[in-house]
Amino acid sequence: MQVNAINSFSNVNFEGRKEKKAEKKNSEIQQVQPSNRFMSKLSGPVAAALFMVPVVTMPTSCDKIEVSASAGIELPYPPCPPQHDDEPAIDWSIQDSLLTWGNDYLAIPIEGIDGDKTDKALRYAEGKRQWDFNRPEYIELNLPLSNKYETRYDHAIGDDIKNDIRITKVNPGEVTIVKLDGTEVNDIGGLMFNEDGFKTFAHSNGKDSIYVYPKATSGKYEGKYVQDGIIGRGYLSNDKYGENVLLVGFLSPGTPEYPPTEDHYIEVAGEAITKDEIAGILEDDTKSEKE
């Protein structure tokens, strides 16, 4: 089942830059500066959200991990090994959301979907940072580290940055978010992205945008997730830039006097993998370990 999405930003608007398309308008952003932003640069959670971990009690074994209904503290626990059987250890609801966000809402071409996302996972996604001299970036599914509680991705930017992203589902009531207008709500579900300890919550509007909320680690909203920007469909020429995705307000959130920045990932694409293919990979890995 797809992670919850909402449509509560009905009176939020922004205008795109003038490229070859005249004054392309996009919806659902306010030009209000949020507080306590720790994402001064675009990072893995944004890349992963293109296509976010609840508290767990300390288990006595891998099979006894329990998820609580709150977030903000992460306790260490022994990693669960992949299940090498007919049911790969994947949270399919997370994958359904990632594929829906990427392919349906952001119009990213993802090879292997063919109109059916059932029991399929996002294996790989890539793009180039147009604002950063077209620096390449990608995320790749790490099956050996993934389990039914969290999905792991390797995240690389250029040749010198490689991080680990942990993605888990967040149910309504588990986190408090702060919208761009300062409104606080805690009844929204989505995904939690934890990249090397930096947490970011994200949810969709159910049609064409992804809202991104880094966790505030100090100040007025400490412990809450404060909206940082919005990811939407790009408006650049596909002939010149390939499929592209628009990032609004990440490099500079804007003020009432000045609009937020608009930047693009260009030449974006992805690849999906089936449950059977995942099971085959895990089986091959098991055979290799025994040899």
C-alpha cells in the first residue's frame, strides 16, 4: 500500500524561471523562510525523495524488534540479515511510494515498471546537478543491508562522496512537521530518510509534488521536522536537458521580498527490479558466501 499523501497546500504557489517556456507556473509553495535548516546543500534525502526511522525498542533477537508510535530518538539494534527465501526482506509499501513518487508524480522514466509497480523495488536512480556543474549523483539499492524494517541505499555524489541512506515508513502521529507558514501538524504519514544520522521526513501531495522536512536539531522547532523545500516536475527542455526535476527553495528558501531558488536535476532516470529478481540476487549472494 502506498504511504499516505495529503493535499493540504491548496493556497501555495510559485512561478518558474523563464526558460524557453513562458512563465511556467507551478503550485504549492510559499515564499516564507523556515527556521533551523541544516540542509544548506542538497543531499541524499533529496535525491532519494525524487523517485524518510521510527523509534525501536532494544530487541533480544532480530525477530523481536518493535516499532513505537513516536520518533526523534533512534536506539541501536542488531541488524537483521536478509531473508534468503521465497519472500525477500523488503518493505514493499516503501517501494510502492518511491516508485509512485518518481514515475507518476515527478514523471521520471523508470525502466522495468511497465505500468505495474506490484512487488517491484527501485534499484537505481540517477541524475545530474545542473546547479553544480552537472555533477552526477545516484542512489543504489543495498540488498544485503536491507530488511523488512528499513530499506538501505548507497548514495554517491560525484567521485568523492558516498553515504548510506536508511528509509522507513512513518505513520500518521509519529512525527510533528512545521509547514512553511509555521503551522504544526502531526497527522501526516510519509517516509523517513536517515542519511548518516541526518533525518529528513518527506510526503507527497498525491499528484505532482514532494514536500521535504529536515529535522531541526536546535532552536524553536528542535525535534520537529521543518519544511525545507518542494520537489516537482521540471520545466526545462527535454531535448536539451533530458527528463528533469525541479527543486524549489533548497539552496535559498526565499523571503516575502524575494522568491525561493529554483534548480534542476537533469538527465534523470531510474530502474526497477522485481521480487523474483531480488530473490535471485540474494540466492546468488548466499551461494557466494558458502563457496
